[in-house]
Amino acid sequence: MPPHPSLTPEQQDEIARLKAASTPTRRATVPALEEVLYEAHPVLDHGFVRVIDYMGDDAAIVQAARVSYGKGTRQVSQDRGLIRYLMRHRHTSPFEMCEIKLHVKLPIFIARQWVRHRTASLNEISARYSVLDREVYIPHPDHLAAQSSANHQGRGEALAGAEAERVLAILKDDAARTYANYEDMLNVDSDGAPLDPDRQGLARELARMNLTLNTYTQWYWKVDLHNLLHFLALRADHHAQLEIRLYAETILDLVEKWVPLTVEAFRDYRLGGTSLSAKDMQVVRRLLAGEAVEQPDSGLSAREWRELMAALDR
Amino acid sequence: MPPHPSLTPEQQDEIARLKAASTPTRRATVPALEEVLYEAHPVLDHGFVRVIDYMGDDAAIVQAARVSYGKGTRQVSQDRGLIRYLMRHRHTSPFEMCEIKLHVKLPIFIARQWVRHRTASLNEISARYSVLDREVYIPHPDHLAAQSSANHQGRGEALAGAEAERVLAILKDDAARTYANYEDMLNVDSDGAPLDPDRQGLARELARMNLTLNTYTQWYWKVDLHNLLHFLALRADHHAQLEIRLYAETILDLVEKWVPLTVEAFRDYRLGGTSLSAKDMQVVRRLLAGEAVEQPDSGLSAREWRELMAALDR
Amino acid sequence: MPPHPSLTPEQQDEIARLKAASTPTRRATVPALEEVLYEAHPVLDHGFVRVIDYMGDDAAIVQAARVSYGKGTRQVSQDRGLIRYLMRHRHTSPFEMCEIKLHVKLPIFIARQWVRHRTASLNEISARYSVLDREVYIPHPDHLAAQSSANHQGRGEALAGAEAERVLAILKDDAARTYANYEDMLNVDSDGAPLDPDRQGLARELARMNLTLNTYTQWYWKVDLHNLLHFLALRADHHAQLEIRLYAETILDLVEKWVPLTVEAFRDYRLGGTSLSAKDMQVVRRLLAGEAVEQPDSGLSAREWRELMAALDR
Amino acid sequence: MPPHPSLTPEQQDEIARLKAASTPTRRATVPALEEVLYEAHPVLDHGFVRVIDYMGDDAAIVQAARVSYGKGTRQVSQDRGLIRYLMRHRHTSPFEMCEIKLHVKLPIFIARQWVRHRTASLNEISARYSVLDREVYIPHPDHLAAQSSANHQGRGEALAGAEAERVLAILKDDAARTYANYEDMLNVDSDGAPLDPDRQGLARELARMNLTLNTYTQWYWKVDLHNLLHFLALRADHHAQLEIRLYAETILDLVEKWVPLTVEAFRDYRLGGTSLSAKDMQVVRRLLAGEAVEQPDSGLSAREWRELMAALDR
């Protein structure tokens, strides 16, 4: 994996040093995840996801579900069957027995969506304590979407040339100006030296309020596998905002290296699954019986009917 | 209470309508809190705290602690004694039996501190769905503090005249420009009409990234009394950032109307209380025995010694 | 409602006193739930559920989802549509804005299942502090089910006469003996007086270990509506153990008085809903296209096929 | 470590097999804890604590607190200072970055206290699904304490000979009878074969209700270090019931092998620490100033005064 463009040489050295060290352990270990431990997997223009640590593997889920003295079962096929059963019947507690710790760099407006997931542990860099780096998210032109006309919280097509250029210019310009003014108010230059020896500098906890919401922040985020899958089910979904979806997809790939049987079941039952209401199921049964059901006599509202037909590809 | 300056006449009407209605209930009711229900208690330049609903009172804490069929006790003095006992010995679960729901308007950078308290329920207005109002926090000149030279995450004195003016000008100017550009990218004017019929307008979920962190947001926040007291212990403390402290103090006043016995005990044991380590207590005992203890022979580090002497007013 | 058979006259008086008192409030109030507040709704032979307090109503869910200044909408039909939308798309946070507090009396082995739901507040009577009452759960003969031969954790038919009688005799006899020995070890009679002045009596926190798991306990349990619906989805389900299902059904009836629009949507989308996997949906689509799909070419395991056919009534 | 007396040879083999395997890892590893991984550390007569897995070490706390790319600091002394600072100022989130998973065997009445700690993950063996083993907790005669006359929920001296013998006989006798009747109702012998081919056997989920509360159960319990320390602060305290305290002390010893710097700080600031109220501190300051304060003019109740004097060893 090539070095991440936003890492300093010192940071790359630290990562290389961690990757080089190896110690023996009696704990459950997953070679495919060990392989990419500590690496900065890029997301967006300056962001990344790094796996810092993990606990457990697919077998640990089985082991906990059985409250066993040794490993869960002797055969992978039995583990697979039990994991599918647990996922299908939403027996969620064994999935809580695996844990992962990530280091994530992400824009603040995405961080604000992320923290709606409360059952996780978090340590974020503090802009009361430190001066934030001059790094802001500027969307790739392909991602510069128009407001959807059909959906209040959706995106339409990408903006056309002139409008896209105008938007990019605004985003870059405002971010550059507000960051420069942040340093001005702090009275520090990029090396941390005073700009003007006669000024005191505004408190960091106040100056940060001038930064725009696309400024990058960083955090350590630790979560159990059950709550992570819930996060992924919502954030790797096509209703999620593209930017957080790109993080979710990167994380899902890493989770697949870690617990492949669980991710297989998750893709089948949750990500690709469909929830049908009691009324939906009545319609499906009538259709299967050969009846020609139409929306007005379906018991469904127009919107529910549309959603059901979409799910059935009709 | 005079109307809050940031409320529209329609919002004031809605609040007046809610305040005018009264229905009988058999539930525990607190007249002093009913008196101020729904009102917008101002904080900072555009923010507020409104109490929307509450469950329980001081007696409900006692009732739950005793798992009783009726009210907890017959006498306020007994309730007071038991509440002080529960607070002193950190028997926290009975305090979870009271609940309060607030509507809060606050700057985004404060909202980001607030959500570190995870054991609460939250509904925030969505800037994916709606266009945010043109309201930003500009600190009062008295609150425009310099960075503390002694404390990495603290404030020093207020900035002097010229530097303060410069900072205020930057904050106002950048907020005005980034908000104007937000509308420009959205291609909407302040009434929601298109600025230019030939442009599509950037998706709201993207355009918001250009806003600065002092833009106001709003949410409904519901929390139980135990977790609220924990929030207040941290955020009404003098280590907390002034802006969130002002919210915490406003809330503490409202909580005092609601559960006065609990707040009395909280002020004594928690807000005004001091935690001393085993080593600290050894020093206190030696001092009480008349010994002339100095830092080098105290077993405390220089920093711990300084903190202990400050706590003892020596 | 007739008085609950296990309540003492003093307890009935306390409840009557609470029911008689009425005070005005500006809060959201639900007359249908006020009507049954404080009453002991019987479950099993000695158990009950009492509603002690509640916060919010259907409109409060809408109000929070919109972060509004007044009530959510002007019309019940709009509230209904939005609540159904929230339920269908699992936008769960607005349902957290309602809260209910129950007083429940239940056998210990059911209490142990109940506490697996962790996102709730709980105050239980302490058998370290008090002597527990002589009340145990003895199943009704109709509920005295044989072990299912098909399902490791299921029930079969009710036991036949002689075996049922034998079981009932054992349960009654062992409960009576272990409770009598509990009092003997405590050295107290049923009025709390010493049985033998020359004995000290075993500590209550130890003596309780001799009680059987069908002994009744009591607690105050407070939970938000989202977490309560999750509890009901699992515990009012036919996979749940009958005894906890009877509690769940009693609670669901009370919740229906409280938030009827929410319960209507919950019954349709959650209780009566079906989750289909990606593979299940492929089979459904093939069947709807007129294809004669059989298990071997369905991509489903035998067990998954059986579960799908059952859901489709085929 | 000698094999635990309650483990079968098969279970001992499983443990030996896990201990023998070793794989390389790049994760943070703690040799002192690896040494005792999987072993059954005995508690009470049949109980144990086994460490199954762990994530992080003292350095990981520092690393998360600094949101660093590599390890937290280069020197143990710096780590120690920062950890003490975090503990002293109750900056708890970095301690959430370490996680431990235990397998615990414990009596049911202790399990019921344990689950009051809700912020943890749990998988317990199911007595709906399996037949529980014939193992009950019978206290050691030294632990057979009388009810305290001074404290409603405390223990006094150990019971004298005849009363102790009587109690032990009751506990053993009732446990033996109720367990035998449990098998009788299930219609299984200790090998799982039917006792009487003409009986069906009561459902396991019902039969278990005849067991006494000192029957042993088992679970996997996973918790982060912050919540574990909170558990230990309450359960390794002398107010805790002896039986759960013995588990807490065993766990504390294991945690000390894992994160020794954290446990050192925890012992000083939390376990050995004292919380003084605002009024307590006024009394301490007056005493230090040489004033002869007595309870009536202290502002403290008689009970608070007694507790303060005890803390000050006066």
C-alpha cells in the first residue's frame, strides 16, 4: 500500500515501526487483518481509516454463543451455519463479543453524522487544546451533486461545468480565507510562532468557531461488531450521504478481512435484506396466488405500494 | 418573561398557545416548573433553552428507591434525608427515575461538545433536509478571551480594544460571507426562491459544509436526572468552556425549580465537593495532627501538592 | 377494575389515594392512560404491571422529529402518516422522546430474562435489605408444558393429568419448604419477630440464596418508547417464553392506550412484519414471474426454505 | 496453576490446547496477562474467572488520549504521569479504549447483582436450552455471617457452631432436594436419559424455576476498562456483599497484570480515595486553621459528622 498523501514522514515512520514489530500471543488472531493493521486506507481527499486493534474473530462469536471452555466448534462449516442462524434470528449479543478500534480522519460535517451512533467509545483531537491542521474537504467534481428535486434530503445529478466551477471556487476560497483568519486570530503562523508580537491571540477554544464544517478532524473510535454492523447497515446504504458511505464501505472491506463468515451473513440478511409489513406480505401472498392486485385494493398507501413494487422489481 | 429576540411572531404564538392550555393529570406535577414550561430562556446572543416536558419530582426518587406502592414518604424532611444519603453514597439509579426534555438552540461547536454525553436522546434539525437559518454566534466583547499562557486549553484575560475589534470584524465578516455563499451555492434567496433560474443549486447536504462552526443549530434533548447531573457536574464546572457553561447554568436553574431537594444535595456533594486521593488524605491527617508537611515529604508530585493546597485554601 | 388479589388493604388505599388526586398540567396528557394510572393489572398468579408515570404522546414524536416550537402538526392524519414513515424506515430516535415508568411484580426467573434489555432504568427491592414476601409462581395447569421434542428451547403440549399433578406438587412443596427454611435461617416469623431468642439469624443477603427462582420480586422499570417497542417485539413474539409474553402483552395493551398511532404502525411493520434476505427476495421474484422454484435450486438451505415457505403460506 | 476442581478432564484439555497455541501479532500485547490467559482462577467453592481475550494496554490509553499515529509516548514515566492525570480529573474516555473478555462461573444470586452494571456485553448459558449442572454455592463456615444489627444490609459476626451447622444443613439439604426434583420434573437422569419412559418431562424453561438462587450459572462478560473500574470501585469495596467482592478482587488482580499503571492510579484515586462535600471541606479548613469544631456547629448532620471523622481518623 503506498503511503497516504496526507501523512508526514514522521507519521509514516511511526506506522512503519508499529508494522515491523511482532510478538507472540495466545489470543484469537486474524492474519488477513494483521496484514493491513495500522495502515492508512484513504477515503475522500485527505481522510483515512486505520485499524489500530481488534478482539475476537468469527470463532469467538460461536464460542460466546455456546459459553464454551475452548473454541466454539471444530469445523468452519458449523461456525458458518450458527453465525447465519444468529444473524437471521437477530440474536445479536454474540456479535458484541468482537471489538475493533479504528483511527479515522474525516470532515467535521461527517463526524457530526457519525456520533449519532452512541454505543461506541471515542477520543477526538481537541481544538481547545491544539491548533487544527489546514486541511479541508473539497468534493471531487463527480460528487458535486445538485439538490434532488424529488427528495428533500437527496442528491440529483452532478452539477454542470460552469456551476460546478463556481461552487468549487467558493468552497476553496472560503475555506482558505476562514483558515487564514483562524491563524490570524490565534496570532500564530503555520509553525506555531506569533504573527505579531504585540497581539495576545484569541483563545483556541474560540478561534475554532471561524472554521468551516469541511475542516478535517480525527478520532479513535472503538465499537463492538454488533453496533458496527448496525452503523454499516445504515451508512453503507444508498440512502446515506455519499461521503459517510465511502467511509462505511472502506470499513466494511476491512471487517470482511476480519470476520468473513459474519460479513457474508450480514450482506445476505441485512444489507441486501428487505423488511415487509404484515400488509405487504398479504399482497405478496395474493400475487403468488395469481390474483391481479392493484394499489387501490391492496390496503397500502400509494407510497407504500411504490416501495413494495420496487422491492419486488415489478 | 419577555419574548426571546430570535423567535418569530409565529413561534411566539405557538408557545403562547401551549402555555395557555391546561389539562388535569394524576401524575406527579411540579408547579414551579409548570410556570416556565415552553418558555425560551435566552443563552448567548441567539440561543435558548426551553423545557418541553418532564417526568417525576423529588418524591418520585424516594418512591423508586423504596419500590413503594404510593408516594415515597409522608414528610418532606424524610425525603430530603434519603435524597442526601443517595447522593452521598452515589446510589445513582433512583435519580434515573426522573426525566426531562429540552429544546435547545446552540452554536455547532458547542453542540459538538454536548454530544460527548451519550446517554441521552436527541433529535436535531437536519441540514440535509432544511436550509439552516442565518444565525451565528458572535461572542460578547467581555467574553473574547485571549489564549491562556498557563493552560493549554484555557482562557486568559479578555482581549484589548484593537485586537478585540479586529477579531469581531473577522468573525462577523467570515460568517456573513460564508452564509451568503451557502445561499449562492444552494441557489436560493432568504425566501427560498431561486436566485438564478438557470442554475440547479448544490445539494443541501453538501452546501452546508461551507458554514462556520458558530452557526446555530437546534435540537430536542431528553435525558434522565442522573445523567443530567453528570452533564451539569462537568459543564457547570469552571473548567468547562464558558459558552457551554452558560447553557449548563441556565439548565441548573431550571432543574432547581423541578427537584429542589436533589439540587441542594448535588450542590453540596458534587458541584462543591472535592475528591481526595489516599495520599491526599494521609497529608490531611498529618496536617491535622500538627505535623509541618512539605511537598517533598508528602508523597505527592508538585502538581498534586499544588492542587491539594488549593483545595484546602492554604 | 377489581382490586388485585395480592395487594394488602394498605396498598389498595395508597393506590386509591393516588388515583383520587388530580392537578392541572401544561404537559402532553393522554386521558386513556390517565384512566388506568397506578392500577395493578394482573399477570400470572401474583404478578402485576402498574403504570406509574409517562412522558409524551403520539404528537410528541412528530414534534421531536420536526424539532418544532409548538405541536408537531395540526391534524391527526398527518401525524399518522409521519409516524408510519418513521416506523417503516426505522428512524428510531423520535420514538425515544416518549418515556414510561412501570411498577412490575414478577418471578425471579422472568426478571432474569427481562434485564437482558439494558437500555432502561431499574430499581428493584433488595433482598439484602428486606425479607422477601412468601409468594411464588405456580403455573396454571394449562401452562404446564412438556419439553418440545422438536425445539431445544421450546414447549410442547401441556402435561397429562398424573404427570401434571406430580409437577405441581413438587413445585408447591419445594417452594413452601425452602421459604419456611428461609425464615428459619433468618430466625424471623412472618411478622418479623424472632423465632428463637437464642439464635442470631443468618444475614438476609445470604439467606435469600435458599429461595427458588419462582419467588416473586418487584421493581420500578423506566424505559423510552423505542426501547420498549424493541422489548415488545422480542417478548410479545411467539418465540418468547409464555410467562414473559404475558407481561409483554399486558404492557402492549397499556401502550396502545398511550400512543395508539405508534402501536398501529408497530403492529403492521414490526410485530406482523417479516424480514426477507437477499436470497429470499430472489426466490419471491422468481415465483412471481411464474417460475416453479424448488428448494434445491433456490440457493436456500433446507431450513431457510422451510422458513420462507411458512412466511409465504405455501 | 493446579486444575480447577470443578472442571472436567475434557474442559481441562480444551484449556490446555488453547494455552499451547501461539501466533504472532502486531497488536499491543501484555506478556504478564498472556501468562494466565484461559486459566480458571477459582472463586468460592465452584466458581471461577477466566480471561479469554483483551485489547490494549497502558500505552493504548495514552495513544488514544493523544489521538496519535504511533504509540502514545516513548517513556513509561510519561505514560504514568498522563494516566494519573486522566484518573485524577476523571477524563474517562481514554480508559474505554481497553477491553477485556472474561468467562465467569458464579451463583445466580450474585449474577443478579452483577447485571446491574449495564454497560457490558453478556452471553449466559440458557436454562431454556440446556439442563444446568448440579452445582450450588454453600458458604464456607467462616463466611456464614449473622445479620448485622446496626446495618440493614450488612453482615455481623459469623454464626456460632450449632446455628451454623443448622444453616449449612438446610442449605445443602434444600439444594439437593430441589435439584433432584428438577431432574425428576425434567424426567432426565444425570446422563440425560429419561428416568421414566412413560413421562414426557416438563419443559426446561419451566423446570428451572424450582432451582435455588445459589445454583451456579456461567457467562461470557466483555467490558471496557472504564466500566470495569467502575464495577471494581463498587464491588471491591467493603460495602459490597462478600461473595461478589471475592470475584471483584480476583478480577482486580488480573487487571493489575494487564494495565499496572492504571491500577496503581485507580488504587490511589478511586479505591482509596475519599469524596468530601462542600460542608466537609469547610470543617477540614476550620480544623486546619486550629479551630475546635464540634458537630453541632459544623453544619453537618450527626451521621455526616461521624462519616467525616472516620475518614479523618479522628
